[in-house]
Amino acid sequence: MRREVDLEEISDGKLYGLNDMVKADCNDCRGCCDCCQGMGDTVVLDPYDVYRLSSYLKRDPKELMESYLELGIFDGNILPHLRMEGKEERCVFLNKEGRCSIHPARPGFCRLFPLGRFYENNSFQYFLQIHECTKTNRSKIKVYKWIDTPNAKRYDEFVTEWHYFLKDVQEVLYRTEDTELIKNLNMYVVNRFYLKPYEDGKDFYEQFYERLEEGKGLMSLEK
Ligand code: SF4
Ligand code: SF4
């Protein structure tokens, strides 16, 4: 089932670009780790997240999947998400001191929070979620600084491409009742974009776009 959200209810009503100031900076989250627990299967990873984690932890994606990630269904797509463990459903990467043990390689979802992405017309803008972060005295910060990712513009382009590719996959998945096709398509996405390692030291985006072109070709055959 697709999720529908009313932007008016969950945001301050504004949309932001990379160079805009937004009241998102929770000053290093001092003393708080609320959004690192009880998140269920919602911290969904994109291929860049898995590449970044894999390089940082020096573990291949299959090992990451066995130890730290799980597959779940998200808007019809089968995608990896961070594993939450124990009674309090703590993220596997949250240490005893309540800090993120993989901070330099944390996924895009964690970098964004409490921002979200609003997709429209083959693009997206950021919005501030007003009911999520429990810190009330947040400071203003430029969006690109907050997401703390090299080459933010290129990253945004990748995020957009990935989002709309998954939408195309969803269209096929929602339209068909062929269970073999559903399984094969989902496994194709997981294997091709997540489990097949990206070469370290070689530009991630170039490798991703090669795979994307192949994936788009496949989707055009299914349409
Ligand atoms: S990866 Fe780090 S920042 Fe993200 S939920 Fe886990 S502990 Fe929190
Ligand atoms: S709820 Fe806000 S302050 Fe607390 S860990 Fe998350 S982003 Fe940081």
C-alpha cells in the first residue's frame, strides 16, 4: 500500500532547497537519541547508504545484510532498512552511551532528520517535520550543511533518480498479479543495486548510473 501524507499537517508549510536556512540543527543531539530507537522498519536505505556503510565498516553488502540490515516492503518495493533490536527497539548502531557508532557513515535518512523530502515533477525539495524531533531549541542551518554529504547537488540528483526509478518499479509491481514477476523484479533491485558490491575507490555515482541504465531498460520492456 502506498503512503499518503498531508504536508500541511506534518511540516511548517515551507519547502527548502540546499542553500536555504532551516531550523533543523539540534546541536549534536546532546542527551537525546529518540529517533534512533522505536523506528520500526522506517529507516530505509538507498544504494549509496549501503555503499557508504560497506566502505566504512569494510564489510561487503551481504555481510551488512546478515548483521545490521533487514529487508522490508516499502511502498511495494522490497528494500533494506536498519535493524532495530531489543525491548526498546534500538538501532543496531546505537552504542551504550546513546551515540551513533557509525556517525560518519550514517544513512541519508539519519542525516536528514528532522527534514523530509517532498517529491514533485521529477524533482524534490526538503521540508521540516514539526512533530518528530523532540528538541525544541533547534538552530537554523543551511540544508546542505545539515545533510553533511559530499557534493550535495550530485547527491540530490542521485536521490531523485533513485526515487523515480523505484516509482517505475512500483507501477509494474502494482499492475501485475504474476507472482514470479513480482519476486524476480524485487530480487533484481536488491541484488543489482544493493548486494552487488560497488568498487571502492571508483566513483559511486558512475557505477550506480550504469546499473540504473540497465534497470531502466528492463522497466521499459515491462511497461
Ligand atoms: S544509524 Fe546512527 S543515527 Fe541512524 S538510527 Fe542508527 S544510531 Fe541513529
Ligand atoms: S529526536 Fe532530534 S535531538 Fe533527538 S536524536 Fe533525533 S534529531 Fe537528535
